[in-house]
Amino acid sequence: MVEETGMNTTGLKKSLMDKIFCYVAMALFIALPVGEIINEILVKNKVKFGKVYLYPSYFQPYIVAAFGILLTALVIVSFVVRIVKKNFKFYVADVFYFTLMIFMLLSMIFSVNFGVFAGGNFYYSEHPFHFLCYYGLFYCGSMIADSKLRKNLLYTYFVVAVIQGIVAFLQTFRIEISYCLFYNYRASRVSAYGLLQNTNFYGALSLILVISVAGLFVFSSVLLKKKALKWIFFDVALLVFYTMLASNSRLAWLGFAGATFTYIISLIVMRKSNMDKDKLKKITTDFLIMGAGFLIVLLIAFFCTNYIIGRIKVTAEDTLQRVGQDGFGHGRGKIWRAALHSVPRHWVNGIGLDNLAQCFREMPGWKPGDYVQDKGHNEYIHILATQGIFAIVNYLALLVYTAVTAVKRIIKETDDVKRCLLWIFFTVFAAYVCQAALNSSVMNVAPYFWIVLGLCTPREKPISFKKR
């Protein structure tokens, strides 16, 4: 009886901890867009706080940093609670949490410019506290097993999609709350940047939101009790998809293609799984309906706007005609060359945490005033150059482990709700890792990915340190 009570107490502690992790993450995801709306209203009305000059995205770095500190404290509490139990178990997710933290700290400590990060306190820089937030979200995502909590996270993404989608849609009509931080991305160009101040960054976030909300529609036959809600998800997915196209972000196209390919392959594979054939048929039908909706929006954008034709023309000019040149990929060739040039000299710990600009300063012939770039516009090259070869190998190992184990769980899972939720998260994962080949990690987009990475990483089989 005592033993049973102890087990129930342990289960209650685990359930409570998971809820805390979930609700803290949800609070962060909502705080980012809502905080930015409040900030932009203050900027528009020229409200000042003493000598502090407010500008769009001013508060977002501080929000992420604050949650980074909070999540790290919760992770420590979680480990203490787990350790005091008689039967402590160590999982692969725990290993990656510590290795990610170690390589980040080593890169920061041995940076060629200690204490210097991209753009100072500017909105897209990634300070150590931001990485604490990313890795804390990864940890808490790996801890959350309850399907209701996982649904709540998806519903939070839906709320964010509504907020970001409406703001971005209005921007396509030259209606904005406040000015865009960069003149080149002003709404006068009839492009969407949402509440992120940058079209590429919004392209990445809108991609995550589109795949998440579309997933709720595709798997509505399993996940929803009120079927009428599925058409709300359908409408919002189309709205955000349109704004994704309006962002003029080609990296979002790449990510969307990756997600579509993942869905097609997984639906083919699942035909031979143990999933109920009628349920799979309904899922396939809703996938085709969702695809038809996307196609209609794509055709409207093609014939009624310059979003598609304009970007195809630019791609032909600055990519296909400049392969191997610095201008390749809208200047990405120059950035990648500088980043890779620094690797032989800083291969162990990288040139410094989020300190890519230093790579340009070490290029032969560089002089003050010459071109520099803070971000690698390729997340993998950026990690390699700034954190070193061991860090990128560790990160790629995490991605491979996540992909392999997620696929196995989707195929073998017997609970359809758990299976479908994981299916959605895995598709979001696939979309993000594809677009990351042309984009950089930034603090107001990355949090939405890192928890998904954790949600795809299982805690089912602990690591055994016993000799076999």
C-alpha cells in the first residue's frame, strides 16, 4: 500500500512538472507576438520610459532571455525531483541537453571577442540566455508526454497564427501598426513581415505556423471532437499561407516543399502500418482538401500579385546565374565563403557564440568599413563557424536521432491521438530543417522550433549504464 502511494506521488509530481513546462512554453509563445503589439503601439504613440528609446522588437530579446532563465531553473528543479526518486532514469534527451549546453558555453568562453554577440542588443542577436531558452524548451518538450498538453501547445500555435496572420495580411495592404525596423522591408513594398520586422524571419515562422495549423485540419478526424472547428483551422492555414507567400521568402518555399514531401511519403508508408484504414483514408482525404486549398491560394498569388513571379525572376538572376560567385543566393555565397574560411583556424570551439561578423574581419584584404554579416543565412554553416565542428556534429546527431526515432514511433504507435500529434510535430520538424539551409536561427523564431524538436524526441527507453 505504501509502495503504491509512493508511485502515485511520483506520478503526480511528473504530471505537475509537465504541466508547468507546458504552460510556461505556451506563455512564451503568446508573449512574443502580444508583447510586440504592445511595443509597437507604444512606439507609434511615441511613449518613452525615461531615456530608453523604444523601437519595434525592442522587448522580444528580453522576453526570450527571461524565459531562458525561468526554463533553466525549472530544468534544475526537474532534475532534482528525478534524482531524489529511488529509480532515477537518464535518457538520450538529457544527454543532448547537456552537450548542447556544453558546446554553447565553450564557444562563448573561448570566443575571439568574448562578450560580443551579433548586433549587440539588437533584436535578432542570440545571447547565452536565448540559448538557455532554446535548450530549456527542448528539454521540456521531451518531458511532455500527455496528449492533452501536446494539443494545448498546438492550439497555442493556432492562436499565434491568428495574431501573426492578421497583422501580416494587413501589411499586404500597406497597413502596419508602427514602422518596420528596416526601411527596405516597409509595408510600402506590399510585403509581409508580421511582428518580426524581417521578411525572411517571418517566412520561417509563418512556415511553422502553417504546417502546425494545417496539421490540425488534416488530422481533425482523430484529434477533434467538434468537427466544425476543422474548417476554422483550414481558413487560418490558408490565411497564414498567403502571408507566407507575401513575405517573399524563398526559404519558406523550400521548407513547405519539405513538409509536403514528408506528408506524401509518410501517407504512403502508413498504408502498410497497423493504423485503421478508415481513419487513414479520412486523413488522406483531408490532406488532399488542404492541398487543394493551398493550390488555390498559390494560383491567386501567382496571377494577382508579384509574389511568385517576382521571386522566380530574382532567383534566376541572383542564384542560377551566379553559382560559385559571392552574389550567389542573394549574397549568401559571400557569407558562406567567409564563414567556411574561418573554420580551419577556429574548428574546435568556433570563432565565437553568434559572432559570425568576426569571420569577415579575418578575411584577407578586409578593412574597416567593408561588408560584414552577423548571421550565416544557413543555420548549419552558422553553427559550424561560430561554435565549432564538435557542436555541429552534435546538432546534426540530434536531428538525425530525432528524425529516426520519430518515424519509428509514428509507424509503431498504437494510440492514434499520440500518433497523429507526433506526425504533425515531425512534419513541422522536417519543414524547419529544410528552410534552415537558407536561413539563420533567430531568437523570435527558434523557440517555436526547439520545443517541437523536444516533442519529437522520445523518453521511452532510458540509457542503461549496467554491463550486459
